Amino acid sequence: VSTQSTGRIMELKDNVQSSPLHVRTPLIYSAPLSKLAERPVYLKLENTQPSGSFKLRGIGNSCQIAVKNGATHLICSSGGNAGMATAYAAKRLGVRATVFTMDGL
């Protein structure tokens, strides 16, 4: 590993945030579902995550660990919510990402 590469890896490690990449999402009471269930029902609005789904919680954590351990390029095989979460995490962490999708997507 060259000195330049080592410097870049250290810079990337400094970019890894100690806080999670996901945000706190609202929890709202649902009157119709509560009536139907005959008990209080609350909805956790994970669609308000920056990547659009709950996937950012786990994938963001995995990406942070990978970058902290020296990864400079993240690879994902999903064009759906997991792919979106990986791309978002890579951007926030300052590394490259490649997301593979199936033909036709």
C-alpha cells in the first residue's frame, strides 16, 4: 500500500461518522387501524428515511463498519431499497458504490 493510498484510507476513516446514517422517524397514531384492531396501533414512518426505506438502518451500519475497516468501494446486488440505501451510505461516507440490478430494471 502506497503512502498516498494509506493517507486516503485514513481520510476516509475520518469521514466515517460515529452517529448512524439513518434518522429518527415519526411514529403516528392510526385511528382506523386502532378501531379495527380494538387496541392502539401506531405506524412508524420509515419511508421518511433519506433513502426512502428502513433498509438504511442495517445497510448504513454495515457500510460504516466496512469503511471503518478500510473499504473504499461498496458493492450491492439490489436495485431496490437496499441499492438505494447503499448508494446513499456511500455518498455520505465519501466512497464509491456499484449497485448491480437485474436486466429489465
